[in-house]
Amino acid sequence: MYKFTRLLALTTLVLLMQPRFVIAGSVSVDVQTTLLDGTSQLFGKILPGDTIYLVAGQRDYLLIRNFYGLPNKPYIFINKGGIVTFDTDHAYGISIQNCRYFKLTGSGVTSNFYGIEINRVANGAGIGIGALSSDFEIDHVSIRNVLIGGIYAKTDPDCSYTTTREKFTQYNTIIHDNYVENSGNEGLYIGSTKYTGQTLNCNGKDTLLMPSLLDGVRVYNNIIKYSGWDGIQVSSAFQNCQVYDNMILFDSQAEYVNQMSGIMLGGGSKCDCYNNYISDGKGCGIENHGLGGNRIFNNIIVNAGITYAWNDFSATKMKYGIFVTDNSVLSDSSFYLMNNTIVNPKSDGIRFASVKSKNSLISSNAIINPGNFDYYENGNTQFKGENSYVMIPDKTSSVLITNNYFSRDQSKAGFYPDFSLQKNSPLIDAGYTKQPRVSFDFKYHIRRSDNPPDIGAYEYDPQTSVLQLKKETRSFTLYPNPVKKELTIGFQIDSETDVLFIIYDIYGNQLSVNKQFKLQQGTYSNQIEIQNLPSGLYLCTFQTNHHNDSGKFIKIE
């Protein structure tokens, strides 16, 4: 996968707690190694852009520290020869400290989507990234059964005053194509939730310290199941932040107050949040406590909060499809909530509790059967009626609510089972024409600019074509999706290339490989029989000579 040009002699090393052998431009790390330190003599032999191979096998834990790559030459930590697995009673599976410009990836073999597996951490988090770490990418890692969070990515301030806001910024945090199941706290915890500061006793004096900010966050294509707290939490990410294409199932199982949502955009954050699928959690679908000036669009949110205190509609037990607050909003900034599909939320579809923002917009959303339409309180039926679709607690809020679709009966919306639109759906061409343009839908099919947008996460698309894709975002499409018998892969290539399409189960085990060699420039639609696969969610990768992309599809009977 990687080309090395320097000539380093093969050297046998016998160093306690260090890798055992070196090859040109790389280091291979055996399963007994628990410490990799970039300041050691061994790592003086490799340069930024080189690779540290984690040899396949069972490991206890691993600490990686003091590696500084370059912006276009990151250090790469990757599995080799199979799956790297961790099972530990330690405080972490992998800890990364004081590193910059690096990539940790489990993409070293095609036989498994997740080439790094952290199967149990009895006393801590799956992966912790901190101590002034910045400019990194984490991908193709499976994390299961951890006491606290799946992945922590933040540097907290301390009394050294080297990690406070004025001294350190965490740049370019990229976390994608990971799987987290059964985390005691958050699935992904990115940035400090204490945006307004935290008080520590430094040299005998209580001191307010401001945590570092994050500039450049991309969190995408992750699957989070059965998180104890929020599925994904991003805070203090003040610019260049995107949270998209994630699937979050059964969030907030610990029922910990104020930590119950599929996606939490916390204080100090300004994140576009789109094309996420959030289902059957005990918390709100999406909570936005950030700076404002961001868009929440094309998300599908199903059954948010309905299994949490199901017969209790008191104020502390309310759960919403989308919840917006003034916790850290900048005065006169705007929120844009557009083209979301929200079905069966426990309480309101959207609860917009911001008065500091100005000229906000709630448009082209489909909201079905909010639980607050009528509910029981003290033995009596209460009615909120239409207000339960979009609830504005303070009528001085500056927000336009227009061209949304509200119904208590899902069958009237004209949905297919995946909430895409049938040809008779009243949502077609019924969206708000003056909203900021959303140029693609939940599956990245283009929303035509010469028509009014359709309401909800999907644009009506009777005949899917790769040419309808937003090409800079997706290199291939899968249809139909959900699929019963035959899956079609649509893709377009610009020059001669080999093509490799691999299907995996949800745990990353390879199920099938489809290869085509030396395809010429053009548009292709290839069919794959999948009728023998059991019903469920599947992962896939699409690879050419020039790039690697991933996706998901659902098999139904």
C-alpha cells in the first residue's frame, strides 16, 4: 500500500517494551509491545510519512506518544497480516498522547472492514487521544464493551497552562468508518463540553481555565449502537465542523440526565449535521447547544425517546426529534433546520428554545406523529395539537416555520419503509424554494435546482442513476436500498482503472468480493445477487486505483 524509497538495513532489536524489527521506511510492532515513543532511538530511523505496522494478534493495551509527522506526511499506524485485537483490564485499549499529523487505521487487510478490534476495556475508554494531540485520522476500528467512552478526542486544560485555549488548538480531527457498541458513556466524545471554562485549584488558588477549541472536525460513516450516554458528542468545535453519514441506534441506555441524545452538538460548536440515521434511542435525536450559524438537514430520526419513561410526560422526561437551545449561541446568528424526516418522537418533533438567534429557519421537514400531540398527565388527556410538531416555547423567537409536512398518520406521507418517497407522496415538490439550497438528499442524489425541493430527507427519484450523485461527495451509489434480491452498484470513472467491491457484515467480516479489471472511462451499473444474505445491515467498500470509498445497505425479505 505504501511505497518506501530509503534503504535501511534489516536490524534485529531486542528492546524491552519496544518493536522487534525494522524494515525500510517502516517499523513492525509485535503483540507484546505496549509503548511506542517517537523520541526513542528506534523511531529516529523513520521519518514523517513512514508506517508503523501493528502485527496481527491479541494485545493487552498500547500507548503511542511523541510522534510528529508533517501536514502532507503523517505517520501511519496500521494493522498488518490480519486483525489486531485488544482485550484488557487496563484504563484504555489505545492511548495517543502528544502526537500530531498521524493516522490510525484498521484498513490493513481487505478480509475485515475493521482491522483493529478493541473487544473489551474493563476500566476505561476504547481509544483516548489527547495531551496536545492534533491533526489526526482514526478509521476502521471496532470498539465494543468499554467502561466509559468509545473514542475520546480532546485535550483538557491543566495547571501547566500549556493546554488552555490561548495556547493550544486541536486541528483537523477526522473520525470515520468506525464501529462502537456497548460503551458505558458516549460512543464518540470529541472536544470539551466545558466550553465556558472549568475551575481548577492551581497552586492553592481556584482558577478558571478555558479548554482548547477544535478547528476542522469531520465525523462520518460511523456506526454507534447501545451507547450509555450520547451516541456522538461534539463540543467546542467552533468552525469547519461536519457530522454526517453516521448511524446511531439505541443511544442513551444509561438514562443519564443531560447526556441523552443520538447526536449532541455541544457548547461552542458550529457543526453542519446531515445525512445521519438515528433510531430507537432513549434520548433526543439531535441536540444543538452550539454557536448557531449551522445547518441540520437530511437527517432521519425515528422513535426518539419513546422507550424512555414511556408514560411520563413531565418536563424532565421530554425527548424531542431535534432540540435547539441558547446555551452558547452567538447573538443574531441563525439556525437552519431543513429537510429532516422525524417519525414518532416521544414529545415534540422539533423544540426550538432559542431567542438569542435571529432569522432562523425551519422548513421542508416531515414530522410524523409527535407524542406530545395528545398525552396523559395526572390521569387526564392533554392536547398540544399542532404545536407538538414544532414547539416554540418563547414566542419572541425569531424563526420562520414554513413548508413543512405534519401528519399523525405515517401512511398518508407516501413513504417506502426506508422513508424514501413513493410517486404519489404529498411531499414531492412541496418544500420551501427560498431556503438555503440543499443540493443533495439522504442518499446523495441531486436535488434539482429548477424544481421546489421535496420535503424530508429524500428527493423523489424514480430511476436512480450514478449521474444523479453529488460526485464530490460520493463515488458510487447502491440501489435499491433497502434491497431484497439484487443490488445494483452504480459508478462513474474518469480513466482506466481496476474496480473492487467488497461486502461485509455489520461486524466487519468479509462476505463477498467482486473484481473487475481495466475498466475504461464511463458510467457503469453492475448487479450483485444478495438474496442469500439474511436480513440486516451490511457494509461495503468501493475501491479503484485512485481512491477508496465506503457505504451501507439494508437487506430485507
